[in-house]
Amino acid sequence: MKILLYGINFTPGADRHMQVHGRDGRAVDNPAALENLRQQALIRFQEAFTWPDVLAQYEALLTRYLPG
């Protein structure tokens, strides 16, 4: 199984942990680079998945598909 997310590839490693591959296909094995990616992902998650945004999307979906 290979997962592509925002241009970064994640593939299962031999030790059952995911390996991170950059856009050039090389494995990212630099702990500082991996920590930077982790921090960026957390910031993106905190910015993109706020309750007001999630609830607004559900409201739009329900308004579109439920009679009323």
C-alpha cells in the first residue's frame, strides 16, 4: 500500500512503520526533517479542521440532500 499525501509518499517499511519519501522518491531519514513535516502537518490539521468549518460543511451537505 502506498499513500500519496500533499506530494509526500508514505509506504510500509520492513519494520511495519511507515516510511516517508519526498517528492524526489528518496526516503526521508533525517530526524529533523521528519519533525518539521510532523509540525507542519499538525499546523495544517489545526487550521483546516476546526469545528465551525466542519459544522458548516455538514450543514451544507444536509441542506443539499435532505428534504425540507
